[in-house]
Amino acid sequence: MELQAYQPNRYPFLMVDHVDEVMPGKYARDYKNLTMNEWYFPVHFPSGPNMPGALQLEALAQMLTVAITTLPGLKGMVTHALQHTVRYRKEVLPGKNSRST
């Protein structure tokens, strides 16, 4: 419930299950428990399910929001990313804990 004070997204678009460390304005570290029950796995490559890259980017953006909105006076504010460049290193698969930093 505390996370919802800093992150406006709700199920099924909340890509964060647990935040374990925040340095306001610098970074936030979270975990997302990925099971086959996630809504995107059955349709994103049924023979080899993985988390779509756009949703991985969304998870990172949500952690950015937590890092920003934990600064004094910004709690509950809405953030927008204006530009981003991302390189994916490996597939994000069900049955794994995924961490964003």
C-alpha cells in the first residue's frame, strides 16, 4: 500500500511487487515476481513466453517514478519520460524474480 502513494499505476499495469531500497532522486530497487499467471505470458510467444520489452521499459519507468516522487514535496506527483534508449541483455522469463534498479 505504501508503494501506491508514490506510484500511480495499479493492477494489472503495476510492474512492481516490492521496493527494497530507495535513494530519493538517485535510484530505487524493486522486485517483480513473474509467474505464468501474468496476463502477458500466454500471448507473448506461447511456445517460449517472455516479458515484452515495452513492459520491461514500463517497469524501469515505474522505478524512476518512485525514485523521483520520494523527493520532498513530490509524493503523489505524475512523471513523464521524454526520451529513452534501452538495450536488453537477456529475456525476462516466468518463474524468475526480476529486479529493476
